[in-house]
Amino acid sequence: MAENEFGRVELMDDGIVQVTMKAEIVDLPIMMSIDALVKPFYDEPRVVLLIPEGVKKMTKKARDYSAKRNYPNRIAMASVSSNLLLRTLGNFYVKIVKPDYPLMMFDTKEAALVWLREINATLQESKEVA
């Protein structure tokens, strides 16, 4: 586990990287700080669960930085928000920015984990074939 005042990153038992963002307003320096926590977890291909706890705003620079970094080991990301407006805006943003990996918005952690585990299972199967 890695943690600072803006976020926490942990590797779950099933290999999913869970990123919890704690800042209310996420600007570029905060996003870069969280990014520094996440990088060591990309030692192999991973799927990511993003929990934006209490995040009310993310600046455009922070969003652009997050979406366009090229992490070859980031296979997919699921973001969880119970707020319908935030999910709708997130899905709209994904269509415009087109991140380098599949990114889906979910209303529950459980639904996000189902999707990520399916991707993880496919990833594990492809490793076994190779």
C-alpha cells in the first residue's frame, strides 16, 4: 500500500489496483502526486479501480494528464461514483478524450469489480497461452 494526503493505492488480492482519491479538488499537482503513488504498481499488466472519494472537481489539466499518460501496463480502469451527473459527465468525457485504455464509469464498486475481473480473467488466460 502507498498513501499520501491526496490518495491511497493498494493491490487487492485479485491483482486489481485500487486507487482512492481523497482531495475535494484535484488539480495537476495533486494528480501528479497520486500518479507517483500508482507507478510502482505497474510492474506488470494491471486493471485499476478508481474510487474518487469526496472529489467534487477535477481541473482540465488534471483530467488531460490522467487520460493521456501512456502506461502500457494499464489494461483498463473502472471509476465508481454514486452521483448520476458525475457518471454522465465522466462517460461524455471518455468519448471525447479517448484514453489509451478502456475506461468505464459505474455506480457501485461491485459492478466495477465484475467488469475488471472479467478483463483480468482474459488477461490471465492470455498469459497462460503465451
